[in-house]
Amino acid sequence: MLKPEGVLVIDDWLSPTKDQWGEQLQVMCQNERLTLYAETELNYTKTLEQVGFEQIQVRDENDNYYRYNTDIINQLKKMSPQDSAFEQFSHEEALTSYQLIADSIQSK
């Protein structure tokens, strides 16, 4: 429950097409064995309105999220799998997944 005049912040990935991610995110989901449900900004906003939210703002943080993922990629590239917290396969999998996310954001 929110206090009067309270603020609810949701940080989520949105898709331009309902129930469909771009190719890079589809590959990442397959590689990571993830199930992510693609939702559009319009449907997300409608759902929030239906449950009673009145002042809804959506802010695009793709530039910041791209930098975040790129920083992780650069750090992983500097590390050998033996130096990282990941095993060989997991290190490469993490590097691939972060690269797919960054590529997906950049291709928008």
C-alpha cells in the first residue's frame, strides 16, 4: 500500500511488440533458460491505470542500462575465467548474455 502522494518505481524491460522480444533477447533467454514476458509500454500503462494509478510516467533509461551492461562486458573481458567468480562455461555465458542485452538496447 502506498502512502498518499507516494511514488511507486518499477524498473522493467519493455518491448515494442506484445509477447515478442527482439532476436538478441530471444537468444539470451534461450541461452540462460529464462522466461521473460514481453510487454509494451501501452499495455503496461493500461494495467497500472486499471488498478487505480493516476499519474503514470515512463522514463527511458536505455542509455544508462546500456552503459551498465557495457561496463560489465568490459570487466568480464579483462578477466580470465580462472580469475572470475564464474567457471569457464559460465564466464563465457555471462559475457555473451550481457553482450546480447547491450546489442539489443543499441539496436533500438
